[in-house]
Amino acid sequence: MNKKIVRISAIALLFAMNCFAQEQKSNQLDEVVISDSKFALPKEKSGKVIVKITAEDLKKKQGQSLAAVLSTVAGVEINGNQSRNGKDLGLYIRGGRGHQVLILIDGVPVTDASGINLSYDLRLLPVEQVESIEIMKGAASTLYGSGAATGVINITLKKATNKEIAGNVYMNMGTQTVANKANYKPQEYNQGFSLNGRTDKVNYFASLNSTESTGISEAKPENEGVDFEKDKFSRINSLVKLGFTPTKKLSLDFSANYDKVKSDFDSGSFVDNKMNFSTSEQYRVGFSPKYKYEKGEFVMNSSASSIDRSIFNYGSFSYYKSRSINADVFNKYNVASQLFIVTGAQFQFHEMSNKSDYDAIESSLAKFNMIDPYLTAVYNSEFGFNLNAGARLNIHSKYGNNLVFNVNPSYKLQSLPLKILASYSTAYVTPSLYQLYSPYGDLNLSPEKDATAEVGFEASLFGKKLTLTSVAFAREETDAIGFDLMTYKYFNVNGLNKTKGVETMVVYAPNDKVSFNVNYTFTELERQSRILNPKHKVNAGIDVQATPRLAFSAAYQFVSDRYTEYTTYPAPSYNAVLNSEILKDYQLVNANVRYDLIKNRMNIFGAVDNILDKDFVETRGFSTRGRNIKVGLNILF
């Protein structure tokens, strides 16, 4: 679909819908989480520290990408989110790597089976489609299977409101420039619209979004005075949801997504390339029936997806195709008022193919499947003691059987506003198809095995105006999968790879108009975990509702020194030489202001990132954004 059509449609709807826009009231939901049991549970009864980013939180961060929003969470680092749009992203939680973090969309695991490590590409998803996010850190393979070694990011997409017809239209534009080279001409455009509604038995939601940007080269010139080509990025996303509720006990939900990304890229650190580009096209469908009965609830989350990627690099094309199928069937049974049991079984199938001038991988060869039965028991006593414990048997078509488990007790003191928690959990991460079957792979790779222990507390003081949370964690992994920069092969790292640290979060809201928040993460890193992971990271922010219509936010971020490795090929031998470098720490200050032109109907926002125009390094040899400005308009009807 032509991107200009989306932009023109959005502009037209901005004015047309304003003529008959009606007031839309937001639904206030109870503070519940679902990630640690797969069913809604009061947050105070959860034994995990789960960070929940609500729709209201996302409103305060208008103008930021999904990766930028996630990067403000304690214990989460997303390398590449400070670069140009389209830069590949590295997702790290508690010193782990991308393949150790599982991403769920509406409760369903999302992956790219042709990717290097089976992880999902966050660039495919626009933040405008997102309703809320839960981040649960620590090993979670018991409930979610292979891949959930350091954390789970559970993304819930927007859905129908309670009105018969509603929707919104938005459009924003911003600059794309590096530090000390101010260019405030708009070079990034985001626009889209959605339509949704609900009747007694049917609900629907449909949205269309597009993004286009340029203005920054992916690679950074090594010498001053040299200008590289500005690399372009474009994305188009469509989402359709349809729900049918024939009875009060039964609901049937269908979904379909289409996402397409095209991005220019360069040839590596400090190296420009005017020809390279990549495209990624994803189709995803889902079906989720739910049946409630007197003693519990039965759910099936199923999905199928295909991704086609093409990469033009060094004068030739490489083509990648993948197909994934997931079916997770689980049941909640209330044994007693204080105890419920979740039993389930999950089936996953992944296959990929690759074709280029130099090599080919056939889908008949590169595929595997997993069938995992699992059980979790959740006990919530009346006197404050809670226990979440379970186990999963991973049955892998290549690697056989592996058992993982978790034990997560917590206790909420009755006399004090304090909750104490602890957990011990194991995880299991199999190599990806690419790590096994590509020219860089090794069919003899062993799966990673992880174990995480954590202990912490959560306190609510001064009538719940002040919340203080702190968690200490230690993680060990054996057979960690690494990539040898000298041989260009994947391998299992000998011995233990250890990570330990502390995450602390403070939120203070003296009233309903002002709130302060700060989080600090300390991570002691070893071996593979050191690369691009900061030892210290701080996020701080203030949100102010100045008037019923005017609000503003300010945020600060500090990222400490990071370790990185790279290879060079010096003359005259041109043999590979492994080098290391320490990337200097950096600090950023961002701000956001929002104003309701028409209360609950039309609002505008303005955002400034990197206000101090700091020049810093996120990844060696690649550009980072300087001071950039974004403005936008949103209409609800």
C-alpha cells in the first residue's frame, strides 16, 4: 500500500472526524498483572516485581518509539534505540542477550525463525498500536518455554472500547539530526487511524499506521568534515481484531496483522554504503477462544506467522523466509478460594530457508518443533503468604527432553505496608535454526541452561504515595551461545557465565497532579554478558498535570561505560585481529508537553529528545541522535 495514501487519509480524517467527535472516557482498570500466572492477579498478590506500562504512561511518552519506552525500565537496555530509525536493536535484560528475552503480543510468543537468534524485531511494531506492556524479569521458562531466560515482555495491543463506534486519528512529524549539526527540517513522519466498536456480542478493532524517515546516516564518519548518505526507513502496519461473545461464558477472538519495513543500512562501523537496503514483510494471524466455567477458565492462544526478508549487501541479494506456528492450550482450575492450578501444553513449530549467491538453506532441513506440558500452582493465603510454583517438560525434536521449574514465595506483612519476595527459577534456550544450519552455525551446539535467584521487597508508604522496590538477583548460565569474531562461527562458551545485580525503583506521587520516579540498575557482568551492557544505569522523571488540559514530563537517563569487541584486518598480512574498546558513558535529558485542545477529544504534543545536544557513542562506529524535536496531533471520536 502506498504510504502517501495513508498520510492523505490521516489528514482528511483529522478534520472530518473533528466535526462530530464525541467525548471518550477511559476505562479505569484495577491494578492487576497477568504475566506470572497467565491469568489476572492482583499485583499485591504477585511474588514478582512486574513493571506495568499503562496506556496513561504511554500517553506521557508520546513521540517515543517502543524501544525507547522499554529502555527506561530498570534492568532493561536496548542498544540501537538512540540511533536513526531502522537501526537494528539489541535487547538486554539483566545482562542477557536478545535470544534470552521472550516477547509476547496479546499473550502469544512472536519470533522470526530465520533470524540469528529467533528473537522478534521490535522495529516491526509501532507504539501507536500498543495498549499496555508488562515486563517480568527473571527466568520464566516454566510458563513460557524456551527463550524466556532473563525476562518476558508481554505487549497488549489496543482493542475495542465499550462504544458502538469509536476511533482515533493521529499525525506527527519530527526532525532527524545528529549532535552539533542542527537541522530542524521535518524528516520523520508518523500517521495513522483506527476504528473500533462493540455491541452485545460482537467487537472489532482495525488500525493502519505508517512511518517514513531519513536525515541520519547509520554509520558515523570517522573524520570530521566527511558526510555520509542519509539512510531512509519506512514502515507500514495494519491490524484487525474481531471478537465474538455468543454467551457470557464463551468468547472467540480473531486477529490479523500485516507489517512491512524497508530500511537502508551501511557496511559497518565508520563505513558508508549507498546501495545496501533490507526489507521485511510479516503476516500474522491469531485465534484465541476462552471459556469460563464455575471453577475456572479454559484458554487457547494460537497463531501462525510468516516473515519474508530480503537483504541487498555487497552487490547481491540474500533472501530469508520463515514460518512459525504456536498453540498454547491451558486451563485454570480453582481448587479452593485461595488456590488455583494452571495446567497446559504448548506446541511450537519453526522452519526457515535462505537463498543467496553464496549459500542456500532448505526449509526441509532447517526446522524443529517443541511440545511442552506444564503445571503451575498459585496459592494466596488470607494472612499474606503467597506461593507460585511450577514445572515444564520441554520436549524438543532435536534436543530431547528437558525439565525446568520455578519456586516463588512472597509474604505481605499485615502490620506493615511491606511485601517480601524471593524466587528461584530455571530456563532452557535452544540454539536458533540460523545458529545451527547457516554457514556460521554448528549442528553440535548445545542448548543454554540458565538459573536465576532473586530476593527483594516492595514497600508502600505515606498512604501509598511513595512506593519503593528493590530486587537483588544472581544468574548463572552454562553452555552460553557466543559468536567467535575470529572464526565467524557460533560456539558454546566453556564454564559458567555469571551475572548479578540490584534493581531499585522509587515512585513518589504527593498528589494526583505530580509524580516523580527514579530507577537504578547495577549489573556485575562476565564474559558474553559484558558486551554493550552497562554496569550502571539510571532513569529519572517527573510528570506534572499543570492544569486540567496542560501536562508536561521531563526525563533523565544515565548509561555508564560499556565494553565492546570488534575485528580489524591490518596490512600487510590482513589477518583478523580481535580488538576491544570501552565506550564512554553518556547522559540524556528529554521533555514532553501535552495540551488538550478539546478535553478527551483533541490533543497536541511536543517532545524534545537530547535537549543538551550531547554527542555520544551507543555503538562503536554508528551515529546517534542529537537534539531532535517532534510535534503531533491526536483526535479521538
